[in-house]
Amino acid sequence: MASDPARRAVSIQADPAGRLPGQAMATSHAATDGEFRAVGQAGPAGQTGSDGQTAAATVSSPAAASPAAASPAAASPAAVGPAPVIRAVGLTLSFGERDILRDISLDIRPGVVTALLGPTGSGKTTLLRTFNRMNDKVTGYRHAGDVLLDGDSIWQSGTDTMALRRKVGMLFQRPNPFPMSILDNVVSGVRAHRLAGRGQLREIAERRLREVGLWDAVSGRLKDSPFRLSGGQQQLLCLARALAVDPEVLLLDEPTSSLDPVATESIEALLRTLIPQLTVIIVTHNLAQARRVADRTIFLNKGRLVEHGDTQQVFENPAEEETAHYVSGRFG
């Protein structure tokens, strides 16, 4: 994986006017559908997202740039800077006959935290899980359009989903440690991808556990079951496991929704230390959390991409009335 921070994060394209548009806790200790072996961070492949979606979604793509917008003087700030790490192009996501998101086009900038906001059922988790193809085995899932990771389609022929999920890791709504020791949980993905020799595994585990602030609590019981840890500690363990394979992008699906305020604060503080070396995309229903941790915000509603831009702008000076109603708590 490249270490260039310019390749890690989310950017958003501007419209012609230059204006910026606007899983559950594993009930079994065994991972399914090969995800356990694949990356050491994925939950059951058929697990529904926190949006409760059982169908797909759509969002409108930005209008084509006008000739005036092509001139240097008219170029928008979003048109310059590092290339996007993830780009959605005319993306429509569906389950069965129902579209969840329609015609979504957006860029994810490298090296920043981007929040996905919207009411329950707006398609946030469906979109998030599409970025590393976690929806592929969900019955009835269909997609149109494309998602590019570092310029290459994630659906191109020959794509190795195991390798994709190493580059684009995921942390779910509730902790899902594997039925193995604490140490083996952390390095399960490292082993699966053969990223290090046996003699290096303990060192990797210690480094990642220190990084997430869990080392002092578990250093004397690395061979213990992870299910003896508290919920917050289990989530930190899962985060250490995701980070151990050096992902380029980290997807977070409401990672603190089941945690107490102290554990939530720990994870939020940790997220800021991961930037800009890592790109983070977080689904959250907590508007205050989005304001605290996100550099960029995307607002989805009713299968549409309503608005996206800098978090401060989206919350304090939204371009769309629909966004203003949501961020002020008038609906959602």
C-alpha cells in the first residue's frame, strides 16, 4: 500500500456554479462466507446495515461542467488538489426491484474524515458497504454505475475481494471479535494476507493495541478470549484488527452507537490521530459526533445525494433547505 497521504481520503466535486452539492453484533462466534479468513475485519456477508436497508439506493449526479467552468478562473476548489481515493460514478444501488440510491456521483478525498449523514433508510450503510463490496452476497443486491478505487473499478474483471477488503477495511456497528485469542484476533488479517512472518506477529499486535489504547488493559492476557472484554474494549480490539493490515481507507458503520460516552470519546480521539495517513468514512446518526470528527460531510435522503461539502459549511451554511432541516434536528 502506498504511504502517500495524497492517495488516502474523500473529495467532493462541485457543480457548474462552483457550489459544492450537498453490522450488528455477531450472534455467532464463527465468521461466515469466508470473511473471517479474508481480512479479519468483516462480519457476516448477509448482515444488514444500520440503516435497516433491505433494498438499494440512488442519488443524483452533479451536472456536467459548463464551458465556463473549464477555464482556470472558473475552476472550483474541488476541481484541484489530490486525486480522490474513491470515486462513485452514476452509482445506483438496489435490492430486488427497489432502488436504495440513484445515480450517485461523488469523490472521497484522501487523508480526511468524511461523515455520511441521513435519516434511517436513506442508504448510508448500503453505500458504505458498497465501497468494499460487502453487499455482494446479500440476496437481490444489484448495482449500476461504478466505484473507482485509486482510479480502478472495484468491479473490474479479476478483482480480488480479499485484497480489496485489505485496502478498504471496515468496523461495524457492534463489536464482532473472532472466537480466538486477543492476540490472534489482532493479527488474523496479517496472517491471512501473509504480511509478516510468525516472529513479527506479537510485535504487530502490541503496536496496534497500543495505537488504539488497549495494550495496558490486555498485555497480561493476550491468550484470553476477547469475549471477556467489555463492549468498548471489544470494539477497540476490532479496530486494532482492522488497522493491522494497513488499510488505505477505513469504513466505520456507526462504530460508537453501542458504546458508553467514555469509550466513544476514546474512539473519536483515535480517529483524529489516523489522519492524514488514513482515509476515514463514517456513518453516524449523531450530528454532534459528525461535527466533532468529520472534515467533510455527505447528506443523503430518500435515495438522493442532497448535499456534500466541508462539515462546517454543511452545518452552518447549508446550500439546501432540506439539509438545513436535517442538521437542525427538524426531521430524521
